[in-house]
Amino acid sequence: MTTLLITLAALAWLGQIVLGGWQIHRFNRAYDALCRQGATVGVGRSAGRFKARVVLALAFDRHERVCDAFMLRGLTVFARPRRLPALIGLHISRLNPDVIFPKDRTCQTALLLAIKPKT
């Protein structure tokens, strides 16, 4: 019985590694596509241990307008990058997290971090 439990735990752990790698691969492909489109790319992430995390990436052109954007949101490794067409074309000064995501604090945090310049 103990051997069976250890085997199941090891299989679950290996499955998590494989599925996590698959999610990272999908994120990297979406991120590379953003990097090819824009002059600069901003990435923001919300924190959370037991709630859905959000990773938001924005590509800005040389006029500081969003030329493409995607969001990765979810609790599991099955979360996929989803395009955000509502943000495309907006100037960086018009990206107000409270207006764009009025009821979602995690998305507001991720957007704020994505538009804030890194030091």
C-alpha cells in the first residue's frame, strides 16, 4: 500500500512538471510574439497563493500605444494566454487599471505593474 501511494505521488509530481512546462512553453510563445510586434514589452503579475493569479503582458510601439496584449489567468496549469483586443490602440496614459478592470483587483495589480517602468 505504501509503495502504491509513493508511486501515485511521484506520478502526480511528474505530471505537474510536464503540464507546467507545457504552460511555460505557451507563455513563452505568446511573449515572443509580443516582443516581435512592439518596441517595448511590459509584464505585470498579481500575487496570490490560493486565488487565481494573473500575468498580463503589453507590447508598446514607439509612440507608447499598445500594439498587442495578452493575459494568462487561472489557478491551474491549463490557463492559456488570451489576447486582450480592448487594450489595443490605447495610449499608455489612458491605461487606467481602475477603469479597465473595475471589479477585478488582481487584474488591476497586473496591469499597473505592466505599465509601470522598471528600475
